Amino acid sequence: MSHQHHITRPDGTRIAYSVTGANQGTPLILSNSLATDARMWEKVLPALQAQFRVITYDTRGHGESSCTSGSPSLSDLSQDLIAVLDAAGASKALLAGVSLGGMTGMTLALEQPERLLGLMACNCRARINAEGIAGWDQRVQLFSTQGIEALVPATLERWFAPDVRTGDTVLMTRMADIIRTTTLAGYVSCVNAIKGMAMHDQLHRIQLPVLYLAGAQDDGAPVSEMQAMSTEVKGSRCEVLDPCGHISPMQRPDDFVRLLQDFATRAA
């Protein structure tokens, strides 16, 4: 049985989180992507809860978490995660994050590695170029003028390959429903954090166990980019799921769980 809790951050943002699973298990915190919330883990949670003490939370401005105005950095988002760990009584945890969650995880691995047992960074980047920033600006403009509904088709198109979009209508309906709950303030704040990302050249400083997980059909976080990140982190490796798009725990849940369980064993 999951009971949702809330913590309030110094700027007034309220973060919703839940703790489920094996009380004596290794703490595992899951960090969601932009335009999703903790529901993006629903296909992998049952298996993970049998082994881990699972901590899920909604990134600020997503799901049940509020967002104040302003432009938080990835460091601010990583501090939100630390505050959730503190509230859950976890001095250290494994961290698995997708997209924005993976960026948050890498930031934490650089800034406060003592809080992590290991990092599984999925479908993410560590740097952004002018073209990427322009793309985010266009999406923010679309959301601002036409609302979240205008972003739903294009977001699903970026996240999933054509055969998945046409072949798994149940998944597409579920993901569309999750996207629609994203607030403008939350989206803009987290996009601003992504636009400030510039940590690729620092990744060599990470000394934690790291597993990078890429999707072969993920244009948002291409395999080549994720392999380049893995090259920077000594001892890390990059696994590629094929076929797989951007939201790996939704498209390939069984393989996601298998890789995370294997990584937890290696990181122990």
C-alpha cells in the first residue's frame, strides 16, 4: 500500500513522494522524465518492489508536485531529490532516472556522490547545443500559446518509434494522459534546467558505478551520445535496447528491470 507524502522546499515548491516495497531492501529512488510523473514507473514497480525499498517522486511542476516561478538548475532538481531521500530516511540509494531524471542523477553524482550507491542513467544527455536549445524554445512557445494538448502528438512522436505508436494504442493513450497533467510552470522550469546543461566535460570525475541505458530508436538521446558519455566515466558501460525509444521503462519494462537488478548486484 502506497501513501503519498509531501515535503516543502525552501522556495515553497512542494514535492510529492511515496515509499513502497521491501522495507529492508536496498533503497532505490526513481526520477521521472520531463512531461511525465511517477506513473511512468508503473510497469516496472511490481518487480522492483519485491527487491528494493522503492522511493518514487514527482519532479517539481509534474504530477502532484507544485512549482514556484523561477528558473531552477539541474543542481536545484538534484537537491529536491536529496530532500526526498532525507525525508524517506535513506542516507544512500541507488538512483535510476530517465531523460531529465538521468540528467538530475548525473548532476548528483558529480555534486554529492556520497549519497548514491550507483546511478542508472537512461535515455539522457549531458550536453546541449544551439539546435537543441532552439527546439526547446519552440516547444515552450507552443505550450504557452496553445496549451499542453498541442505538445502531446509531437511528444509521443519523439518518444516512440512509428510501429509502437500505431501498434500499442493502450500505451499511447496512457502516455498521452500522463503528458496532459504537466503544468506550464513545471515544464518551463525544467526546460530551463535542461537548457543550462553542460556537464559532459565533467563526467570523467564520476567514480560511482554507472550504467547508461540507451534506446536504439531514441532520437532525443541517441546511442552515439550515450556511448560517448559512458566513455567518459571509468568503469561504466552502456546497454542498448533495440527496439526502444525514449521512455524505456514503459516500452521495455522487463528488460529495464533485468538490467537494473543486474546493475544493483554489480554495484553492491
